[in-house]
Amino acid sequence: MNYEIVIGLEVHAELSTKTKIFCGCTTKFGGEPNTHVCPGCAAMPGTLPVLNKSVVDYAIRLGLALDCDIAKQCRFDRKSYFYPDLPKAYQISQLYAPVCKEGKLEIDTKNGKKHIGITQIHMEEDAGKLIHDNFNDCTLADYNRGGMPLLEIVSKPDMRSGEEVIAYLEKLREILLYLDICDCKMQEGSMRADINMSVRKKGAEKLGVRTEMKNMNSFKAISRAVEYEADRQISILEDGGEVIQQTLRWDDDKGTNSPLRSKENAQDYRYCPDPDLPPVNIDDAWINKIKTELPELAQQKRERYIRDYKLSEIDAANLTSHKNISDLFENITKLSGEPIESSNLLIGEIMRLMNKTNTETENLSLDSEKLATLIKLVVGGKINRKAYKEVVEKVFVDDIDPEKYISQKGLMMIQDDDAVLKAVESVLSSNEKSIADYRSGKEKAFGFLMGQVMKQLQGKGNPASVKKILTEKLSN
Ligand code: ZN
Ligand code: MN
């Protein structure tokens, strides 16, 4: 291919603060239409915004995690646009003095690590939602989402393929989750991406004319859209045409895009400083406080798991693939004292069960105490591996009480050496041939005898003690 694809992303992350950015309304998702609304976020004339300090805290947290410069002073601007989902006719956002600037995010690509530049992170309010589908000739407006706090993360045009875009989004999602500032539920729109894309001849300096696809909220759709749009732009250029700067709507069912409007530039929005909000001064003490409270990120966790728990790089990566998994891993390890067993349990049985039941990681909720109890029982030789798996599945599916279940089902292994001894003696008395085979060097005979003893103990014998007693008896 003679062309290079150039992609920059604007990602909107809806923050998990308790209240909205400029009023005291709840940020809970859903709710009856227009119930999470007050005169402020409904844009009644005469109301005034009051900035939620937690939003600035979260912005600084993300800025630090993305290696940004944190502004000593940031300000809010009005971005004008008339649309019924935003009844003020402007969005409070930041253009001239955003809270964070000049950062970077490291992604893994097939050619190794790559840094994607971050131009800026700014704070802004979300708009409400328009519902067009329910009726034929009218549109309904729900302002519950109006005034929800957003961080917009603007990247530099550093990505060169759909894979790099996905790697960037996955890494960003990981960071947002570990920072505990956004739930990143793409289907609920908590994380959505605008894709700015152009193509140019390989080796060319000048960027091509770009198009934008807005509010993409699934990784699969993004991959498909990038591929389609690259092909579309290249064939226009190949035919001697010109790409038009415009906003496109991606239709994931049809797998095509269509023009929505010709693209605005910043000046079309008539940005102006918002006179209702004073500048926000951020001193070193504020930044340092957030620095010391910064949660451990996935990368740091991976390094710690490898160093302290002697886990492999792959296992450490698997366990940190989602915060829910690493939280579970750490809790189970703390309660059981068995990092390797905990890791094996999550990467093995639990991930298998998640696949089987189509459980999304963000919806995974398991009782660490119950799983730790099971690990202690299997490691302590109280239950065998087969019973362990069975009870893990029961905990996963029905959240049963493992100890109760084990005693009801009689899954505890026989610890009593006398019972094992009796079983060994009875098996040996009726298997003269196998004893002779074993003594003449046929190792297989031992396995057979061991199996017979276990059978007699109905599978509940502790293999270690059966093996020990059987070996003793055979060497007599
Ligand atoms: Zn409100
Ligand atoms: Mn925005």
C-alpha cells in the first residue's frame, strides 16, 4: 500500500463522581427521564454553575497518569451550539486554558512499544439525550445526562492503523478503570471516541484532509469504521478526487458511513471565556496530595506480581487485564496466602466459567472469601482437585456456601490413616498379581493399585497419604 493512515482520537470519559459537574444532581446512569435534573442543569435562566472540585481532582489524576503538564491555572469557556439536547445553547468546556497538556500514552504494537502523544485533557459538561424513535413526528428530550462531568482526552494524530487505535483505547480504558474515575461502560456511553482520520502518500510531510466519525462506542465498530474510511479516502484520491472535511455517521449494521454535516472548525463554535466561572488555581500542594493518593496502575501491578509473587509475565498480564480481576486476585491472595493458586484459579477455572456463561468482566462479582476458603482446603489436602473444581463452579454460578456444600455432599477427603490403611490392606490381599508385577519392576502396577485404593475410598482418599501408606506396605 502506498498510503499511510493518520488517526487522532478525541475520547470522552464520563466521570464517576457522585454529582454532576456544575450542580448537585446525581450522576447515576438511567432513571426515569428528567428526574436527575435541577434548574441548573436544565439551563433555566438565572441559574449559576458551581464547579464540583472532585472533577478537577479526577482530571489531575488522569493528567498525572498520562504524564501531562498540569496547568497552574485553568479556565472554562463557552462552546456555542444550538441543539435541543443543550438548552443553554452553549456547552461549558475548556479551550484556551485546559487543565492538562502535553502528555503521552504508551501502547503495545506488533512492532513493539509506541508512544501516542496527548495534546490536552479538558473538563466539560455532557449534553442531554434526544430520543427520536418512540414517536413518529416528535423528538423527546431527556436531560438526566445534561451536566454530567466529562474529561475529553485529545490525542495527537500519532496512530497509523486500526490496531493502534484499539491498543490506545484499551490502554486508556485500563488507566481510567485503575484510577477509579470512570466505569468505561461503552454500551452506556461512559466512554466514547471521535475518530479524526486522513490519509497521505507514504513519505509525504503534509497531512491530508481529515474526516471525523463521532461518538463511536464499541471497539468492533471502531475497527470496522477505520478500515472502511481508509479505503474510502484512498479510492477518492486514487480516482483523482479530493476528500472533503466533514463529519460522518458510521452505520455499523450496513458497514458504511454517510455525511452528517460539513466539519466545523474551532472558530465556528464562537468560543468565549465563561464569565460565570472563576479561573481554577492549582498549586503544588494540591497536585502533590493527588500524587500521593494515586492508585497503583496496571503496569505497576504487573511488575509487582512478577517480582513479589513470582508469576509469569503472561499470567501477570492476564490478571491485570481488568481491574475487577486484579482486585479479586489480590483479595483472594491476601485471604489464602497462596498467590500461585489464586492466579491459577482466576486464569483457569474462573475465566473458563466466564467464557461459558458469557460474563463480561465488568459484571463479574465473586466472593473472595469463599474462593480463598476453597484454595485453603485443596492446598491443605482436605478436598481433591475434582471436588475443588466442582465447588468453584457452584460458587461462581449460585454463590453457595462452600463449606456447607462440601459437608452436605461428603466431599471432604478421608484424613484418617487407619481408614486408608484398611483400604490398602484389603486391595493388596486381593491383587497378588499386581504386587508381584510391581516388585518385578513394573511401575504401572503401582498406579493400578493406587486407583483400586482410591476407588475403595470412594475418591475421597488423600492421594498423598494413600501413596505413602501403599508404598510402605509394598516395600514390606
Ligand atoms: Zn442539576
Ligand atoms: Mn467534547
